Amino acid sequence: MRFLSQKSKANLFIKILGFFKIPLIFFCRPKIISISDSKIVIRIKLKRRTKNHLGSMYFGALAVGADLTGGYLALHHMQKSSKKVKLIFKDFHADFLKRAEGDVLFECDDGEKIKNLINKVINTKKRCNEEVNVIAYVPDKFQREPVAEFKLTLSLK
């Protein structure tokens, strides 16, 4: 798979993970728009599968986007470290600021914080926690104004 870009490999991984391990991810059909060591942007389209009865994105689909955005950035750094580290979210806090009435972009730029957490876990061999921030935008409606803000505590061992 040397001919695939990093983004294409990541999107393929998410499809496989969703299909075999976490069907709700597969159901929402997220797509990585950009990924680097410091930042990731994931899009979930507003479609019949992700809409609520008011025509905005269902909060469950928003939660999937936030979970995947913070979690995949951690997986990205775990793969680079080539050490076995287990990932789970300890808690989840969401502030829904506006109705997400369009395709939603989820953005996390805590890559450096996550990388440091992984190094700490590898060095101490103990469970460590770090809060990760994810911001959700609907660029077609509100440009860069957040529709939701998420705080997830990443717990690694």
C-alpha cells in the first residue's frame, strides 16, 4: 500500500474499523479531510442516516465525530511510536451551541499534547489521562463559528 497517501490509508482504516469493530462509525460514514501530527479534520455529512427530526445532525452522530476525531489522532501517534498502547475515553463532555444544519467538520489540534501523553505512558508504563478538545463546525452555514465543543478525557495504558 505504498501508493496510498497517509489520508487515504487513514480513511481505509476507518472504514475497516467501522465495518468490523464499531458499526456505528461505519453507519455515519466519516471521512478524514486532513491529518498531520498536530491536527486532524474529519467530516460527517448531514444525510438521512445522521439527521434528527428537526433536520439537524443528531447528537449521537456528533458524538461519533468527536470520539473519532480525538481517538484517531491518538491512534495516529500510537502507530508512529510502534509501542503497544491501549486507548479508551474516560469521560465525555459536550456543549451544543447551535443546530448543525449541514455537513459537520470536526477538528482537533491537540496532536502535540497526545504525543506527549503517549511518550509518558511508554516511559512510566502506567495509565495516564489527558483532556482532548474537539470543535465542530458547519462551514456552509457558520464559517468557523463552532456549533459544538467537546472535551474528551483520553486514557492510555
